[in-house]
Amino acid sequence: MTRIKVGDEVVVISGKDTGKRGKVLKKLPKEDRIMIEGINMVKRHVRPTRRGQASGIVEGEAPMHASKVALICSRCGKRTRIGMKTLREEGQLRFCKKCGEVID
């Protein structure tokens, strides 16, 4: 789960939104899920919680499993797997397995 971070651009590789791209908005590491901007949209019925607040149907993103997405490399623009390099002074760095570009 550490391989995908908030702000990364990802592409959905399985499910109803296959092929769509978006930015990671939120990570839920305990459930191994992520929320992606404009993907996995669901409608929820909300009731007013206080006086004067409107009720109705609200559409928003729902979390999806992290295994259903792949990172898009900023250099080559393709979906890729992520490798990890360990450097003494910088710690661990992520890199693109296709072109070798460092992502962090």
C-alpha cells in the first residue's frame, strides 16, 4: 500500500470504471483502499442534521481497493508497476519499472 500516495495519478485496471484516470484524494491503509477523484461515484441519501439544512441525494466518490489501480508514470505516460530503491541518505524511493524514472 505504500507504493501509491496521495496526489499520484492512477488508472483503473478492473471494475466498472476500467480505463479511467484520476488523482488519489485519500488513502485508507487499514482497509487497503483509496479514493480517486471522479471515479467510483455513488449516490447517497442524506437527511438534514440540523434546522435549515437541505436533504436529498448527494453524489460522491467511494473508496475502492488499491489492487484495482495502477500508477501512471509522469515521464513515459504509461501505466506501470512501481519498484523501490533503498538509498542511504534519502531512504526508499519509488521508480517506474518501464523507464526507470524516479517518481519521488
